[in-house]
Amino acid sequence: MGWTLGRYFFFRYATITLWFFLGIGALIFLIDFTELTSRTARLPGFTYQIALSISALRMPMLVLQMVPFIGLFAAMAMLVSLNRKYELVIARSAGISAWQFLLPACIGALLFGILAVGVMNPLAAYGLSRSQSIESDLRSGESNEVSAATTPWLRQKTSEGDTIIGARAILAQGLEMADASFFQIDADGNITARKDARHAYLRDGYWELRDVTVLNANGSLSRKDSDRIPTDLKPEFVQERLAEPETIPFYELPGKIEVARSFGAKANAFAMQFDSLLALPFLLVAMTLIAATVSMRFARMGQSGTMILGGVVAGFLLYVVSVLVKAFGVAGFVPPVVAAWFPVVVAMFFGVTFLLYKEDG
């Protein structure tokens, strides 16, 4: 296949992918903005400008989760459009095989995945972290009640006794808490004080509490602008326990994993996130091959909605399997590397085997 035809197929795939990316991004933004305003419209200080900012900051992360489907739909749309104009028929009549005209699409999918991981992921991580901070400030002070069902808890031991820590929101990759509660326990297991802080920051050797309400064991209540609670917790350990892996950029994950493991933590969540992002470009190539298995027979057999539906279902099944195996990887039942690459390898083998059978007999 010549350079001109290959470039034509490549730019055709790139153009369709860009339109799908923009369309799905706009749809996600509208849905998220509508859902966010319904949840926060009654909060004091709410404005539509704040809601627009939060949705705009969260949009890159939400779109990043849809990247595999964008790759699948773009490849299917490209092949179907080429079939409708009989361009694939002409290419085949010129002696060009399916492997040759699929190569530009696979290269485009690989480049799209690399851009998603290398450029979009750091922006999405920053945007998600920033949006959480803005939403937390909007909700701050609404309630200092800590729900045991939804809040991650930490227990620290110091020379002054134990402290149980919980918060409504975890910010700054686990180093900041909003509406945090600290329960201080003595050596006999009795609660000596409860401290509710509007914000809590992990510093070197202590927690810095701001806008604090202190409830002592005798029932007396007092307020402080700031307070300190000693801690032996290291930032890397707290990040491994509390931080969402999605809020950490791809380039920082290897360092976080190494430091967390040096403290004896498994860091499965960080490792799973890193391996999943590393496998994402190849997952898009696998999605392109799956799209080819259901989109290249139309030239001979006519357009078939059933086949297109089959491709969509296959893509969703692959995504569900990826999420399921990822959960096993985070839980430690499966090594993160295996959990990240298993769906990719299976999908690639399926696509290559099907195309070999159809094209080469």
C-alpha cells in the first residue's frame, strides 16, 4: 500500500476519532453539570460559575475513562464509512489486504492512546484533584458528622496514645482532609477527646488542624482557630492508604509505588493504575481489531445492524472484564501486571485470529 493511501486512511481515522472525542466530551460535560447542580444547588455559596468550573475540571478524567469506547466507535465508523463508499472494495481489488489498510488505523489508535496517557492523564489528574478541592470548599461546614460506611479511617499510635482519624473528603492526594474528626484514646482504651476540624493538613511530625471544635471527655465544648496532633505517619503511607490513584499523574506513579513499598505497603492500587495506563494504547489497538471483525464484512454482505451491535457488545464485554480484573488486581488476588494486560492480550488474540480466519483462511 502506498504512502498516499495509507495517509488517507490514517487521517480518516484521526478525524473521526477527534469528532467522537469532542462529541462524547460535550455530552459528558452536560450530564455531569446537570447532575452536579441537582446535588449542590441548595448549598450556601453555590453559583453556576462554580458548578461549571467543577464540571470542566472533572471532564478530562471522565473522558479518559471513555477512551476505549471512543477508539472502538471511531474504528467502526471509519470502516463502515469506507465500506459505504466502496473504498475498501477498490482497495481490495488493487491487491491491498486487510492487514495493510488496518495498519494506519492501528497506528492512529496507538498514538491516540499515547496522547491520552502522556498528555491527557496528567491534566485529568490535576483537574480531578482541583475539582474535589473546590467542591469540598463548597460543602465545607455543612456537616462534621463522619459516616463509618463511606469514610476511610486511619489509626495512628504515638507516645501520647492512639488516635482514630476519619474525614468527609480526602484532598491533595491524601495529605489534606476536609471536615475531619480525630478521636484521641488513652492507654486504657478510653476516648479522651474528639476534635472536629474544618481542614486538617499532614505536616512533618504532626497534623495541623484549622477551625477546630474540641469535645472533652467531661462533656465540655470549646473552639480553637488551630491545633496540633502529633503523628508518626509518613506522607507516603497516608497517600497509599487514602489517595485516589486517579489523582496522581502517570509520571509520578512509579515514584509513589517505590516509596510506598519501601514502607512495607503493597501499593496495589497505584501499581494497578500505572499498569492500566501503560496498557491503554494497546487496548485501543485491540479495540480497533475488534471493530474490524464486525465492520469489514459489510462490503460483501450489506450493512448489518446486528453486526454493529455485536461489535458494541464485544467492546462493552471487554471493558467489563477489564474493570473486573482490575478490581482483582487492586485487591491483590491477581498481580497488577497480569490484571492490566490480560484483557488486552485476549482481545488482540481474538481480533487477530478472526481476521486470519476471514482473510487468509
